[in-house]
Amino acid sequence: MTLGVFVRDNRPRWERLETMLAFIETRGPAKTDRPFLRELSALYRATTGDLAFAQTHFRGTTMQLFLQQLVARAHNQIYRPHRLSSSVFGRFVFSEIPQAIREHLTAVTWSAIIFLMGIALGLSAVQFDERAASIILPNNILNSIYSGQMWTGSIFSVVPAPVASTYLFTSNISVALLAFAGGLSGGLITGWILFQNGFMLGVVFKLCADYGLLGALLAFIAGHGLLEISSIIIAGGAGLVVANALINPGSYSRSDAMAQQGRSAVRMAVACVPALVTAGCIEAFVSPSHAPVWFKAALGLTLGGCFWLYLMITGKSVKVR
């Protein structure tokens, strides 16, 4: 291939890359969106290949120098360090996180379905044979229920509320993290975590109903239950997003699909952390207290409602970067 043919065949790509670099150098990365950055990365990789070809066949020419400078400019923009600022943080929290969840509502819906299936089977198992509860509940909880006593009272009377809250939200975050990371198993671990937690909830509800503790159970979970369950379901949805990228990458390579969908999944998982911390604090300080049930229910519905409004409405006018 002659130098003239090489330039003629590849000039449009170089000119497009120059135009994009001029835009991002002038306007800054905040003005770009995801398709722009994907195209920029693709052009950078292709131009890097052109530079390697020029270094082999047209060494010492002005064309080689031009391509070296063009590739260096592109490298500096793609791999530039990201500075954390209030605007970047605000865009991440109020735009990127909720939009990532809205983009993957199907995964969140399937996560909720698996969780509800677990609840239904837990209810049915205890209805069919009460001994099924011993499969998943420890003996101390079973003995408390059989004696008509809520097991939560003895726990929070011994453990100080600050210690309990730390344990609770740490435990809940661990469950959410496992549901998210379980996507790397093709969704098997994610599905099991969701189903297991739903099954446990169904078993507890049925047993408490049978032994006259349903009202006490509802009063206890009224303040934190909606927020906690919502977070677990969203974390499960994030795990299913990872699983889908792994199993069904579509037109992308599996690594590219994982990289692309993984960003959205991480944003979904991050949304669960403050919600679970809040739920853990309420479960330790408010749920075992003697506050009126209406107050606990109002608090739980308000926090859960605000959480879902944030996820469904915030940042709709701005595209995810």
C-alpha cells in the first residue's frame, strides 16, 4: 500500500477523531454522552492500529508524526484522571444512579418476582407442614414464636442500639453485595439469595400469623421493611444485569458487554447502600421502641416512597454518561 492510498482510505476516520477531540478539549468531558465516548474509544483503537502500520511502512514521514500526535491527544482524553467535584458527585447521585435503574427495570422486576416466589413458597411450606420452618429459621426464633413471644425484644434489650444498627446495616449490605456479585455466577447465586430471603420472610409471616404474632411482626417491620426489601430487590436486579451481560452479550464481545453493563449494575448497587444504612438505623432505634404503630408505618411508607420517587423521577432530563 502506498502512502497516498493509506491516507485516502483512513483520512475520514482521522478527521472524525480530530473533530471529537476538539469538542471534548473545548467543552470538557461533562458535555459528552455514552455513545460519544464509545465512538471516541473505537476511533482511538483504530487510529492506534493505523499508527502501528505507519511506523512499520512509513517510518520517518510527517504522516507518522501526525498519527503519533493524534493518538497521544486521544489517549490523554480517554485515560485522563477524573476529579471528584460537587458537580460530578451530584450528577452521579441525581442522574446516573436513578437512570441506570430505570434502564434496567426489567431486571428489577424479575428480581422482585423471584423474591415474591420465595415468599409464596415459604407461606405454602409452613401451611403444608409447620416443620418446614426449621429448615431456615434458628431454634431460638422458633422457640420464641411457639411460646407466643417476639424474638426481637430479647435481642434489642441486650444489644445497645448503636451496636445493633451497625450490625444490621452491615449484615444487610453484605446480603445486597452478595446478590449483586452473584451475577458473576450467571445469576444462580443472585436468584438463590433473593429466593432464600423471600422464603424466610414467608415462613416468618405464616408462623407469626399461626401463633398470634402477626400484629407484633407488622408493627416491628413497619418502619424499615419497605426500604430494606426494596434495596435487596434492586441489588438483585443489579446482579441479574451482570448475569445477562455474561450470558447474553448480544453484538458485543462478552468483555465489552460486562464492562458496559457492569457500570450500570454498580450504580444500581450503590443506590442500595444509603438505603440499607437508613433501614438498619430505623430497625435498631425505632422498630423495637414503643412508638405508635401509625408513626412507624408512616415513617416506613414515607422513606420507601421517597426512595422510589428518587429512583423513578430524578434526573429524567439528563442522559447517563
